[in-house]
Amino acid sequence: MNNILQRLLIVIAAGLIMSSCHKIEVTPNSLYTEDVFPKTDAEFQSVLGTIYTSLRGHYSLAYWFAQELSSDEAILPVYGGNWFDGQGYIQLHRHDWNKDHGWITTVWNDANSIAGLCNQTMYIFKNAPEGESKNTAIAELKTLRAYAYWELLDMFGNVPLDTIYPSPGVQAKATRAEVYNFVVSELQTALPFLKTTTGSTTYGKVTAWMANALLAKIYLNAEVYAGTAKYNECIAACDAIISSGNFAVEPRVSYLSQFYPTNGPAFKEFIFAIPYDPSTDNGYLYHARYDLNRNLGIKYRYSGSTPGSYSFSQIILNQTTGNGLINARPSGPRATLSSFYNSYFRNDAGDIRKDQWLVGNQFWSDGSPMMVRTTKKGYDQFYTGADGGDAYTYQLYIDSVIRARQTLVSIDLGNDEIAWNMGIRNIKFLPDVNSSSRNQSNDAPIFRYSDILLMKAEAILRGGAATSGHTPLSLVNMVRSNRTTSTPWTSVTLDDLYAERAREFTWECWRRNDMIRFGKYENAYGFKSNADTYRRIFPIPTQAMNTNPKLVQNPGY
């Protein structure tokens, strides 16, 4: 990095420190001189990298837990006290979280920090030389800030709009409709200046297509956010992307590949994705750590696991040494509910999306059964026979049904082989065989072209005007024809579309958003029976309330 950028990043860091301490009386103008400002596109982009890095660290952890574990799509139980973590994961599943919930607090802090960093960077850029590079950089910043505020309005409803740097002080909450209008306005203002090129040069960066995708998502949810339907506006934003010709639905043969560690700009379906790299020190994709059954490390080469020179038929799992065997075990606490899997995946053998799930007897790649060695007591902690310490070998079986065998309140399954083998596992984001750590290089898509087609179909079904000869049925079949060998649908309802979105976007952080829009969020599922409607938005964290006395807690909390 050249000296100009080094000094500029030091200035940004200084601004972050001052902002976090609320020393609003400090005026940072004297820190800046003309030789600090970026001038070229590359220099602007280098500075913006700090914000993209913040988004990467946020998306795959706190944001994922808040969006997915509060839905019917994912659950993270307790295993003999392991992963209890103050009931944080279980509270999300049961819908009984409170204002001190750790992950909810982290999501709030993350999104506000991204917005704040955008404010500070725009302040620094204001005196940079005028030109296309500056206009594009500021448009990117406005879009990234709009994205952060979209997360906040989606998850927390009424939130403070803090868009000035240096900050004039803590702000009162704006209404959800006001935040919605701000986000829409920011995106519309930014769009003319955003890049329209696709491919490796803009991969993982804000473009006009990303801004239109975010607009489409916001318009589709406008009735939830602001009380007024905006389905025609959603369709127009979708059409801007469709008519560009820059994107396509991945064919059936490469649907799963687009989520693998080798994914990237070559896949035509990605509109905006977060790139991950296991060699970086900030922001990891940990899916294999959470999703793989603990006995599957060797098969999927988790964290450098290897069967050594064994043939698969000779491997007995739970051994950690011998003939080059390395058995790194993932944590494996995360699963899906059998009701979710059975509702959306069980009955269509020709749907490639079914292959993202692991359930039932497990086999090596050559068809040999995966055998696990333990003791009778190790297999079943409640075994009472005198021979509990005797060796016991069984074929690995992933049970679709999750049962609380210790305490129902904490959904504690126990701490034995039976417990750890409960719950269907997801390998959509396939483990990275080239990573020697738990970090993966799978890029995570936020917006995909299939979502654009399904959003347009939904908007028409909900009353929007059809365009370009598209119908909800034709749009849905554009996606399904690339996913399943089953015959095309001949009709489609909103419930059909809801189910199709479940199949298409599993593990991609859209389920909570979909459940609320379709009126399903209060349904009973798994161990959850709470039907409180106020939980469609999360509470303002206690930490934020203590910092900002102008905040008012969301209803119900």
C-alpha cells in the first residue's frame, strides 16, 4: 500500500476511536491534508476495502445466527452442556430472546459500525479531487450504508438514523417508515454512479446490479416495513437486472458448485457475494465447523483431516492415529429440523438441492460404510449394563429426528454418539479441503439471479403488473428447470413459491425474512411454540439503550 493510503487509513482509524468514545467536540479537519486524499480508482477502492472486510466478519456469524436460528430452517441444540452458551442459540429457536441476547447485540453493533465507518469515510472523501472515481466511491459508500440500515430496519424496526460525521451526538429513533424511505432514497441517488460491469473486476463489490437487487428486496417487503405495497417498484428493479443480460440461472449440474470453495466470479448467478479467504485474519466462513457431524471430518477433509494410506473399508472413525490417519473433528452442533426437510426436500429425488443434506446411513466415496468405534456407554450415556466400557462399533447414522434426552428447557440432547448424530446436516457450503484451519474459502452470495426471478414472480402474484411476457409460473419454472428433473409446474400459488424459496435459499440468510412476509413466523415448529407477533423485530440491546438515552425500547421487550 502506498504512503497516501497508509496515512488515510490511520486517519480513519483515528476517527473510529474518537467516534467510539463520543468525543464529538473533537474536530478532525486538521488531520487532513491534500496529499492524503485518494485520487485514482484503485486508491479509493483500497480504502473501501476496510468496510467490505467488516461486512465479511459480520455476515457469516452473528447475522447468520440471528436470521437462520430464529427460523424453522436451522437449530443449534445443546449437547450435555456443550453449546449452551447462556441459551443464546436456543432462545433464538424458541423465540424467547431478550434485550441482553449476545448475538442480537452483536448484529446491532456490527450494522451500526458499518454505517458509521461509511459516514467517516465519506467525510474524508469530501475534499478529494472531483471525478468519476470519487463519484463511484461515494455511491458505493451510500449503498453500503443503505445495506447496513436495511439490516437494521429489517431486524430492529425503528432505529436512529445517524448519517453525519463528525456526529452531532446521539440520535433518537426514526420510525421504520422513515428508515425505509432513507434507504430507498440513498440507493436511488447512488445508482447512476455505480459501475455496471460484471466479472472479476467488480466481484464482491457494490455495483448497480447489487443496488437494484437490494431495492427489489426492500420493495418486496415494503408492506412489512412501511405499510404500503410496492410490488410494481419491485418488478421494475428486477427487470433492470433481468434485461441487462449479465446474469443467468446456474444449470442443475453446477447449482451446488456455486457454493463450493472454488466458487467465484465465473458463476453467472452471483449478483453480490462476500469473498472469503482462509488465509485472512478477519472474517471467516465457518460453516463446516458448525454443520459437519463430528465423525465426518475425515471424509470431508475438515481442517486437514486425512485417511492417510488406509483404504476406506479399513478406516474406523474415532481413531486419531495410525498409518497417517488424521481425524480433526468439527464441532458439529448445527442441524435442520426434520419437519423442514420433510416439507421441502423429501419427495423430489430429482431435485439437485436435496444433495446438500446429509441424513441416514453414511458411506465413504467408494460405497464402504462409515464405521465408528466407541464404547457402549460412549454410544449411549444412559446405558446401564455392566459392560458399558466394552468396545462398540456402529455404522454412522444421521438421525433426522432431534430429541431432548436430558433437559427439554435447554434442548439438551446429551453428550454421546446418539446425541451428536441427531439432526440432518447441511453441506451446501462444502468444506474446504485445501484449508488447514476451520476457515473456508467459499464465497457467500447475498443476492443471486434466481432470487430476482422468484421475487418478480412473487410481486406479480401479490398484485404487481406482469412485464416482458413473464408470468409467475414462467419465472418459477426458469429456476426449477435448472434444479430438478421433475416435470415443470402447471400452476403456482404463494404457498408454492414460499416452499420453492425454502428449497432454493437454504442456509443463505433469507428464511426469517420470508417467514415474516408470508405470515409464517409465529407458526409452531421444533421446540418452538411462542407466537408473540412483536418478535418479528428484535429488541434494542441493553448496551445500546445505556449508551443512547434517547432510545425507546421496541414494544414487548
